Amino acid sequence: MGRIFGTDGVRGIANERLDVELALAISRAAGTIIKQDGNNRPRILVGRDTRLSGEMLESAVAAGLASVGCDVELLGVVPTPAVAYLVKELAADGGVMITASHNPYMYNGIKYFGSTGFKLTDEQEERIEAMVLDGREPMALAFGGEIGRVAENRGAVEKYIDHIASAVGSLEGLKIAVDCANGAASAVAERVFAKTGAAATFINREPNGVNVNENCGSLHIEALGKFVKENGFDLGVAFDGDADRCLAVDEKGEIMDGDVIMAIIAKRFADEGRLKNNIFVPTVMSNMGLFKFAEKEGFTCYPTKVGDRYVLETLLKFGASLGGEQSGHIILRDYMTTGDGELSALVLAETVKLSGKKTSEVRKVITLYPQTMVNIEATPEMKARLKDPEVKSYIDIETARLEGDGRILVRPSGTEPLIRIMIEGKDTDKIKALARECAETLKMMLE
């Protein structure tokens, strides 16, 4: 993780770690780098989610870009994947999304996209950090008629809506509950699902700036499960604040995480000859059940670091078409360059409809291992000490206690001041006890 950028852009509490001065500076640096790539007057699209600080940071980002000679088009409240898609569709030179994704409303973040609709590479982010923190390269401030303009382009999102709705056929006859998390999906989901013919009911789509992800959406999906079961829906889908991830529930209200959704789609795509090279790309956090599923079906997996940018890099490297994260970021490479919650929901719903089965039957393609997660509050110094040999040795010793039928994964969060300890195994009580023990021991070792 860099000094400013984490695993998914810049993120922090608004007006603490992420203030207008930082937003201005990194946008100037990003604009400078884009200009150095050959366009004297770049055109940059800027979107945001629904959190209160979005408009404030939007103004700072736009000002920073305009100050180095970029023309800025404000898309308003849109999902993150809409920015990624529209950058390429509208032949823009880059894009910015202001969002803290699944985090509470007091957080915000900034994600940058290049002209191809892909997130910036680690190397590009390192250049921005060097410009902002070290002053290694001057920022190309514009003067006179070279200063950029800022304008609104609220209608552009319709192109994105048409694109993802066209990825599936008719969903007529399906009764779907859609949880918008009071986030970016609130602005577009109704129009997306209307184009498919699905009988969709929308909840948590009244954002007020402070209720994004609050007891709703993909982070609090249990409420959706109850709603679906009590009201006779065939399927429920839930997004996060910027709608780049999707989790789901079956008609019984049972949760389907990203691994389950990915397995369902992989099986369908393979049956239809659409799983390119018989490969799909999970992350190291994916459940062991997903790898067992792949082995049974004859698929090849290439696990990556956590972060959909790394999933995408691996998809491109191996010419694959499907990858994603347990958290619900799923990349359908034939349609999008980044994770897209609404697109994933549509493809999942279509898969259920084409099967002619109940969702609870469709999900049986995969059996998940019991998994537990414990978080430790951590400073950057504690995160760095995870690489110490004695820490690695301790984790190896504890892993051996699972007798080859489980694993322990310890990793620093790229978006929060936490170290995450994930343990899998066949015995739920055993892994929960082991997780608590590991958390206590590692905290003492790292402090």
C-alpha cells in the first residue's frame, strides 16, 4: 500500500485524512500526468456517490483538474462502474469517482481511471504520490486560456444504463428485491431493472447524505434476507455505496456472497462456452469451497491479491472473462473493465431464470467451508511488522493445527486501519476459537 493510495484509491475520513487540500493536490498531479501522456487539453469525467462530503470533494477535484488545464464534466451521482464505462464510451481522457464504497458516510475516497476505463496502475499512483509528497515533478499549472472548464453532463449515465441492461435478455416473471444501500444505485437501479422487465421492488433508495450503507446494502444483507423471505421474492440483491459490488439472497433469505455468485456464473458460462480458456480469477480471500468447486468442474483458478484491479490484471494476462472477490466485486470482462454490482445482479437473475429452478437450487453448485473473520485495530507500523519472520512462523504453526483441511490468512486492510485474520476449516467452533486466539497473540506480537 502506498503513502496516499490504498488498495482502491485514496480513502479516509472526510476533512481528516482526506481533505480538500489533498483532493486538490492529487487531482492536479493526476491531471499533469494525463497531459504528459499527450493530450494538451484532457477531458475528465467526475462522478460521486451520495455521502455528504461528496459535493465538497467534487469541487476540489474539479478545481485541481481545471487548474492544470483539464476540462471537467460532472456526472453527478452515479455508480463507480458507470464512470469506468463512460470514460471509454465517450472517448474521455480519464475519470474520477468520489466514493468510500462500503464505508460509513463520514469516510470518502477518490478513485482514478485512465482513458481505457481501467483504474490507474500502481506505478501511476506512485508517480502521483511522488509529485504530491516529494515534489519530484512540477505540476503543470495552466494560465490564461489554458485553464480548464467545468460543466455538468448529467445525461451521460443513460448510456451506461442501456449498456448493462442490454447484457441480459428479458427477466420478466422474476420477482426481485433490490437494496440500493442509500447509495449510488439509488439514482439508476430503477431504470436499469425496468429495461429488463423484472418485477423489482426497491428498498433503501432515499439517500440523505448520512445514511449510505447504514444498516442496509451488502454490508447488512440479513435485513434483505428477511424481507425477501417474508414477501415471496425469487431473489434479492444488495449493493454497496458506489454499487460496484453485489451480494444476494435466495428465496429462503439465505445469503449468497461473491464466491457463490461467481461459481453460479462460472458454471453457466462454461456450459454455454463463454468461460474463456476455462479460467476464472478469485482472490486469496475466496472460500476454499470455491477452489474445490473449480477443481471439480475442471476450471483453472489464478488467485490474486485483494483488490479488483489485481483481478482485472490477471484476467487480462490470461485472456479470462470472469473474476471477482468474496465481497461481491465481480468483473464480467466481456462487458465492463471493473466490478459492477448491478451488472452482476442482472446476470445472476438471468441465470436463475434460464435454469427454471429456484435460486436455492441454483446455488447448490458450490459448498462453502465455514469461515470466520476477526479484525485487529492496527497502525501502519503494526501492518508493516506482519512481514517479520517470527510473525510468519507463528501463522504457519497455527495453520498446521488445521491438519491440511483449512487455512489462516492474515492481511492488512488497504482501506481501514485494521489487520484482518481470516480462518477456514470444517469445524466452525474450532476455527472461531482459533481466530480469537490468533487475534490476541498477534496483537501482542505486533504492538
